[in-house]
Amino acid sequence: MANQTWIGLDAGTTGVTAVLFDGELRLLERAYRAFDQHFPRPGWVEHEASDILAAVDAVLAEVLADRDPASVAGLGITNQRETVFALGPDGGALARGIVWQDRRTAERCAELAEHTDEVRRLTGLPLDPYFSATKIEWLRASDARLAADDVRFGTVDALIVQHLTGVFATDPTNASRTLLFDLEARAWSPWLCELFGVRPDQLPEVRPSAGSFGTWRGIPVHGVAGDQQAALFGHGGFDAGAAKCTFGTGTFLLVNHGAERPPAPKGLLTTLAVGPAGEAVYAVEGSVFMGGAIVQWLRDQLGLIETSEESEALAASVPDSGGVTLVPAFTGLGAPYWDPDARAALLGLTRGSGRAHIVRAGLEAIAFQNAVLVELLRERGCEGVAELLVDGGAAANDLLMQLQADFAGLVVRRPPAVEATARGAAALAALGAGAWTVDRVPAGLSDAGERFEPQLAEPERAQRLAAWDAAVARVRTR
């Protein structure tokens, strides 16, 4: 791999990043473009496919501006999961996509409650509007054009692969987030498709995560995975027991469990990740809807900070939150509560509460939510909770990482480059191209990075977690 370069394309919730890596999967160049978010009604979140694809084209053009595409050995794609689009026969989107954060199908999920156990058995997932199936059902019912037989439905990876290569395909990690995929059969479930009113042939072909997805400008597309699974792979976490947490728009804790399907702790999910040969393996996941998006809210809606980076210094200017607690249920609560009707609350305000206390409460909320998931894993004897690998934009915040170590009571390890998601996509492309094997792992997948050691005494940690649980209980509806 020494003289080869690889591109990892990361289509996230608020923007698209392209990263050019060298043969050891270390960063050479990076390009980023944000795209608009649409909130047509309370609880609704939508994306324009054209905005995402324009950002894809722009970042790829930027990282290749001074390079011959022939010098790039492969391209891997990773993406926000669960978001889904209706596509016409030509591959063009027929309507805005419904984003993973969207809550419009909460009532429909409640109506399907009698199927909860069977859905979880087949998919590893709860019935929640977070996932794609009820979004597809809603799209079909919302517009007669979208109910036509020739309309197809795809997640963001399928949208981008179709755009770049003309192939309509997805991978097991993305398919496993739709509520339509049988985890054990590794195929679209006819029963689930009938339940949610979509035919299997309207869904993308499921190819291996390190498989072939066509070519773009002569560059083979050899890797596709959902962003959280790509991040785990990008940390070198392709063996059972590896655990990582991505601090993006939301935060996502993922523990690799290998070839054997684990019993997921109550409130957590069973999903598919990627093993050392690119094969699908099982993982346990805790999905939190509001992570870095909390900092965006503090900046954009409250105006308490001008930039996201400012949050660290302002929060560190006070020793604690002064009793202020932010429960960030802006789009309901994800793991472990799965309460789409919960709404956010800012608690414990006094006349002495200031900007710094509220901003610190926002950072603490991110760390508390993940600490709750770690506690669930410990209670169920799951592996991989002694050390937590971290990535994502908010992982650059030192104060947040220390709070995470303190509240979760474990070591947090941050690699030198936090672009684990894009690196995982590039690693899959290189693996799919046969450029490396587990006998010769690229150095970029195992760089050690910084360690944050827990500094909070256990009695105080338990007390803080209990206070957090009490605050969350005040906004829960179930």
C-alpha cells in the first residue's frame, strides 16, 4: 500500500467530508461542505438529495484538484444511517429525504406495538421512528407518485453509490438499520417488507461492506458502511470486544461482538458491524440522538457561544454547572429509553446561573448520556467497556473527553486524527481491493493517541449519575 492513496467519503447529517489518505491510512488532505437542514414542522427533519450530492461532488473535486484520479487506488463511502429517499427509475430523488432524527412516524410505531417482539427478533431493533421502514411507509402514503411500482427507496449510501457509479446497492450495516433486514438470514425480510408496505425489489441490492460497488472516474468503489460501523472499523475495532463512541450530531456507542449474536441489554440495539475480512459481524449499539447537536443549539438557537470551539473554554471557566442540568430530548430520547414523545428541559436554574453554567451543562449532558449506556453494558457483563475509543468532531473537546472519562468511570482514548469514520471507509476500500489483510494492518488503524483517565471518586460518580437519572425521569413519557 506504500505508494497508494485512498479516499474516504463521509456523508454525515450536516455535511459531507472527503479525506485523502496515504497507504498507511493517515490523512493527507481533507475537504468539507455543509448542507441545509429543513424543519418543516415540529419533530420533522428533512434533507434535499440534491444538496447532499452537490456536496459530494464538491469535496471529491477539491481533494482531487491537484491529482490525477488514476493515482487513487480506491474510494470508500460511509454515511448517516436510517435517513431514506424515494428515487425514481432514473435514480433521481422524488421528494426530500426523511432524516434519522425525524419523529413524524411515532404514532405509527405505537400502532404496531403488537409486533414489537417479532420485529426485534428479526432485526435487533425496537419499533421507533428513528429507523427507515416507517419513513418509507409514510413517503408512500404521502404522495401518489411515491406509491408507484417503479419507485425505489434507498438510504444515503445507496443514493450516493447510485449517483457516482450507477449501481443501486447498499451493505449489511446500512441494511440492518432499516427495520426491513433479517439479521440472521442477511437478506430483506419478506414479512417485514409486507408489514411496512414495500417490496424487496424496491430496495437496494445488499453487497458485502468490502465488496465492489462500481467505479467513479475510473476509481473503484470497494467499501460501503454506515458511519458508526465505519468508525469502529477505522479505529481498528474489527475484533470482538472493541468499543468506540462517535461524537457527531448524535453520539453512538458500539461494541463489536463477533460472529455470535449477543443478547442486547435492554434499551440497546443489536446491529451488524464489519469483521476483519470485511464480513458482517454482530455488535451492540447505544444510539443517542443529541450529541454535538447540543453545542449547535447552544450556538445557533440560544446564541450563548459564537463558535462550537468556544464551548470548551467557556464551560471550563466554571468548576461545575452550578446545579444546572440540560436534558436534550429535542427529538425525543434514544437509547436506552426509546421515548419519541419526550421533550427537552433545562433544569436547576437560579439567579446565579450564567452562560458558562448552561454551556457546561450541555457538555455534561453529552457525557452523561453515554455513561448511562456504559453502565448498562457493565450490568449485562458485556465486553469492551474498560477503555473507550472516541472520534467525531466533538471528540476534539478536551473538557468533554475528561467529563466522559469521569462520568463513565473508564479510560477514554482519542487517536491523533479523529476522522475515524472516513478512515474506516477508506480502510474498507483498501481491504476490498486486497491491499491489506489483518496480518498487515495499516498503521493509521492503530495509532495510540491521547488518554483521559477518570478522576471522579466512585461515590461521587454514582451520585452524579443518580441525579442525571432523576432529571431524565422528569421529561420521559414512558
